[in-house]
Amino acid sequence: MAPVAIADSPVPVFYKKDGQALEEMSDAIDEVNIIKANMKVQGQDKGLYDESDFDKNKDKAGFRQYEDACDRVKNFYKEQHAKQTVAYNLKARHDFRSKTRAEMTVWEAMEKLNTLIDESDPDTSLSQIEHLLQSAEAIRRDGKPRWMQLTGLIHDLGKLLFFFDAQGQWDVVGDTFPVGCGFDERIIYGRESFKQNEDFEHPIYDTKFGIYSPGCGLDKVMLSWGHDEYLYHIAKEQSTLPDEALAMIRYHSFYPWHSAGAYHELMDDHDKEMLRAVKAFNPYDLYSKSDDIPSAEELKPYYMELIDEYFPNRVIRW
């Protein structure tokens, strides 16, 4: 994969490390994805992939309307789609490998992530730990495997990237998509939203397969850098979580793939099974925020044991 020159972005940056603003944007993106998910209900296979029970009686149509939610994230996606280039993604991965940003346990990482909304109103905003516990507890109540409960607990921990190498919100949150091949119309706001991206209409990067080949497998594909990719690489190297869990972490924001059917021509047979896992996980991420707020202190002993089961080294290199 040959890098291209890293050019100044055509999109102006008005950015400061405002954790409350990041969390508000993340919530707005979730609202958009809830609306999109409700437009096309996906069935689940049986066995491990039994349909989720916790959300059956929820009024999913009661969330904000798609048009209203899109107004909040339009500028975010304009910036993300302009700046997520092959060059940036190569640099982000190089930077990831070049240093350890912090050393702390998974639970300490959750507590640090909680400070993202220190300035927000606790009566109207959930803390990060509360959302993670809501996801994990919904999975637990449905009798899913212990590794999946842990995946629910940690799936957003990659937002720690915001404290370290992030250049804005655009390289932390938001729907993800491949770079190095053509921008698909099924990405939110469509192909035309990438016109300011330096890879748009590139003679290689913006062709159907770009730098990849049919059926190469998603393990060989660069997805836009953010909290999903960051945590995926950490969990892959420092945990014993199964492939299904790693897929849930890496692809939970890859909505063009798991919800809209894009980029399936890049999949191998392994990815087909992983797609089932990601679809099984998706409801617990989208619909658990309206559940009762769990007590972190009461649940901590259970989840500390769960963390130790799948992370052999208690102190994680972030």
C-alpha cells in the first residue's frame, strides 16, 4: 500500500479537546444509526445468535426522526469524509505501533473514559461506564456467553484515543468504512460526500477494489481509523477474546457493511461468520441506553472477574 502525500485538509478545523462535545456527537451518531436500523430489521440465526430479548418491548420508533438527527452530524461527517484518507490511515497505524500511550487496567480505562462527560449534566447524560454496563447487562440478561458480556462492557473503550492521538472527533467516532478502495454510495450521506477527500476519483484508491482484491478478507482491509480500530488492535494483541468478539469490536460502527450490505465483495468465508456475530451484537449497542442505570460499584466484582478471565495481563498497554 503506497502512501500518498499528506495534504492540508480543505475542511477547516475548529477543535479543542472537549469531552462533552465528543460524547454529544457520539450520542447523535447513535441516534442516526438507530433510525437506520429500524428502517431494515435484520433477522438472527438460532443458537448463539438467538434474537435479542431485552429490546422486544421497546418503542424503537420513539427515537428522534432521521432528518432531525442528521442535522447534528452533517458537519461532522463532512469533516470525517474529507480527512479519512489512505495517507492519514497509514500514519495513524504507524503512530499506534510507535508508542505506548498509557498503562492501566481495563476498569481504570473505563473510569478514565468517564471523564469525557465531566462537564455535562448528570441528570441528562449517561456516563461512559453506565452505557458500557447497560450493554453488558443486557447481553448478560439474555444469557449470552461470558465473552460477549465482556465485549459489551469494553466495546467503546477505544474512545480513550480522544485523550491521546486524536486530531478531532472525526478520527474517534462515527460510522466506519474502507479506505483504499471506492467510496460506496451506502456510506452515510453517500459517495458525493467524499468530494473533498484527496482520494476521491484517485486512479487506484477510488476504484471498486482499489489496493485490495476480490475476496481478500476484511483482515487485509484498512477501515477508517477511530475508536473501533484502536481497541480492536489492543484486544487482538492483549486478550484471549474469540474472533467473534474481536469482530464485534472492530465492525460495530461499520454500518455500510453490516446493515447496508456494502463491501461484501471483499469478504472471505471467515467474514461471513463474523457478520452474523456483529449483527447479533448490534441491538445491545443501539437499544440498551434506555435501560435502567446499573450500579458500577455493585457490578464491579462480577466484571473484574470477567476481565481477568480474558485479559491475562491485568495492566494493558494503551
